Amino acid sequence: MELTINHTTKKFEKLPENLEALLAMELPEKKKGIAVALNNRIIPQSFWAETFLRDKDSVLIITATQGG
């Protein structure tokens, strides 16, 4: 099974169940300042737990940074 995360293919023995689980794996220290698109559709944070992943999905994760 595989996902494309930020334009890079990543293989999994078992896909994370949902976006929330994927983000916990990919960005365990980040809780805020994250935007996610699944197959080119923005998914609001309130729907991450109920947005299930399928083989070959494309996920774009954008994180806010500080600085100027």
C-alpha cells in the first residue's frame, strides 16, 4: 500500500486509518498550524478523524512557520 505525501511516494504495510493518524505519524510534535489536502481537496481539521485513506491517495501537508 502506498500514499503520495508532499509529492513523495511512501509505502506502508498497513495504511494509517485516517488523516489524523497519518499526521500523528508524520508530524508527532505539531498540533497547530497544519493544513491538509487529500487528492487536491482541502480537508478541514474538524474532519481529519473521519477522513479515511485509501491506497494511492495523494496527501499534501502544509505547516505554518514563524519568521519574517
